[in-house]
Amino acid sequence: MFRLHKDRIAKVYGFEEEWGRVRCLCGHTFGIDKGSYYKMIGKAFTCSGTKRNA
């Protein structure tokens, strides 16, 4: 499960919220609004970078 916290979003490139769903401008759903964060659908998007666990 991926979480995207709303207070950590620095720049918005374009999405819309409708009925608790987060959609890109083409209409594809990639997350669910859970209040203070978005629950991301893992197979709906790609990401890059690494996460370092201590």
C-alpha cells in the first residue's frame, strides 16, 4: 500500500478529485482520498527513485 500525504505535495501537475477518487486529467483513477492522505493504487502509476531503510 502506498500513501501520499497531502501536506508533502510540493507541486501539482494536474488531477481531479471526484467522489473520493483521485483521477488524472485523462480520467484514469490512481488513488483514493482518505482524508489527510491519498491511498495510491500501486498498478496505476509508475515512480522513480529509491527509499533507504536504516
